[in-house]
Amino acid sequence: MKKLIQFELRKIFSRRLTQAALIALFLLSVLLDFSAYQNMYASDGISNEGTGRIAVEIDKAIAGKYKGLLTDEKVQQMMIEFKPKQDLHGMNAAYLYQNALQSALFRNFSDLDGNWNGYSVSDVYGNEEINIGYTYGWLNTSQNMVKIFIVLSLVVVIMTAPVFSGEYGGVDNIILTSKYGKTKCGAAKIIGSILAALIITAVVSAINLIYAFILYGSSGLDCSILFAPADFAAGYIPFNITCGTLLKYQILLAFTSIISVTGITLVLSAVCKNQTVALVASAAIYLFPVMLPVSETSTLFKIITLLPLYHAQFVFLMSVEQIRGNVLYALMAVPVALIFMGIGVFISRRVFAKHQVL
């Protein structure tokens, strides 16, 4: 069995389409993160401003002055330091951007003109303890990984779609079935597909985290996502968790997405005798939820968010209210993924076994 699984893994990774898709995925990861890094801008409001590396240094220096627990005293100090020095010409100060900390501050504590709105920390965050610091780089990384994980899911479809559909009537199938039997061959294909998908997910996640660590360091991983610039989707997550915890949930949901996609694709690969049909059908099913005319406020939307596409777009799942105390609704994605995989394994083995040459 071990040799069969190794054989299936080699076959998956040796396909030219798979190799091209993986190269494109890795390039996308690097380009997105580097582009976000290069396009960063920050100003201290006095004399220092810049983009890219300089912006990161400015943001880190400003965040370093106020890092730690957010207090009313710090809010007052920051409001004085970041008070607009130019005429806003009627623009809401919440949309003014000088640096990441100032943007997060104005989003929560500024009136239309950039003056303190009278809110205390407890008025905005209740009893939550908000740890602040440099989070901008890691939030950018999280935002980019949403796009990367969606593309990763489609790459897994490309890898998995030919596993069964490309073997019907093939010489390899005849030889291996004669030597090892249809049960072992089917199991090896399934295990090889799952392992390939998990390996690629782990590698892509590691690459993005390591690259972000090189660009931004570990600063900010222990800081709250609630105190974030207004343009971040992560700001819509209503729970007080750190950037580090956010990334852990995001990567967990990336794995549940991949597991679900693999299960779905295995079924279609076994059912469809044509590789292209299996690939297109799997990709269509994965992307189908975005076509559904369901409002985010609908109860049905909670169910739809448990489909694999929304695992990759983790913000939707993370934004749903908690269940049973401190348990996040997002964790429902784990049993859902296992169900998708269980169905995929069961159906694909039975269907493929009927088509195997004895």
C-alpha cells in the first residue's frame, strides 16, 4: 500500500498542469505579499513619511510609543498627537489616513472633524481588554491569504480531478489492479489525493507566514484585531482575538476548505470519465455559493457559510455569533469538512470499483 500511495503522489505532482498551477500559486503568494508591502504608506504627521520598508518602520515606531493595554489616557494622548493639521474640506475624519495607529484611533474615537467624540475605551469595547501595537502587516497578510486560499482550492481541484477520471481504461489501471486488487488501488488514490492536498496547504501557509515574518517581524501577533484601520475586513469580526489567533483560525479554515474540496472533487472524478468535465464541474460547485442571492442577514446564509468557499473567505464564518459560550461558529467547519470528505471517500471508492478492469 505504501508503494501505491507513493506512486499516486508522484503521478499527481508530475502532471504538467499541476506543476504549472503550483508555480502560479507560489508566484501569486509572493507577489501579493510583496505588492502589499511596497504599497504601504505611513506618516508621523511631522516630517517623516514614506512607503514600503520606510512605512513599516514609521508605523512600528508610532505603535511602539503606545503599545500595550489601550486606556483612556492613551486615547487622549493619541488624539492630541494625531489631530488633523489641515482643513478636511468636509471629509469625515474617519477616512483620513496618516498611519495605521491613527486610522484605527479615528475609526473608533474621532468625530467628523478629527476631535475626540467623547467615547471612552469601555464605551467602545465594553469590558474587553484591548492590546494595541503594530498589526498592519499581519492584517495585510491575512487579507492576502484569503485570495491565496481561494486559488489554492482551485489548484487542489486541478490536482484531484484526474485521479479517477484520468484512469478509466488506462494501462496503469489495468496493471495495478491485476497486481494489487481494486480495493487497494482505489484506497491509494484517495489517500494520495488527501495527502497531496494537505501537503500543498501546509507549504503555502508556511510560505506566507515565513514571508510575513521576514517583512514585519513578530510584532503585533499578540495585539487585538478590534483596534485596526477601517479598511480591513478583519475589523468586522466582532470578537476580541489577537492577530496570532486570527491567523490560526484562518489556516484551520483553509485546511477545512481543502478537505471539503478534495472530497467533492473525488466524487466527480470517480463519476466523470472525462478529466475536463470533472475539473470544470468541481470548480463550478466550489464557486457556486457566490451566485446564490442570499442576504448576509438571512438565517440561510449561516448554513451557506459552511460551504468550502466560505471557509477560505473566513471572515464570514468568523463574524457569525458565538455558540455555547466561547465556542466560535466557525469551528462548525471542522465536522462539515469531515462529512464532505467521508462522502467523497465512500462514493468515489464504490463508483471507481465498479469501473475497474478485473
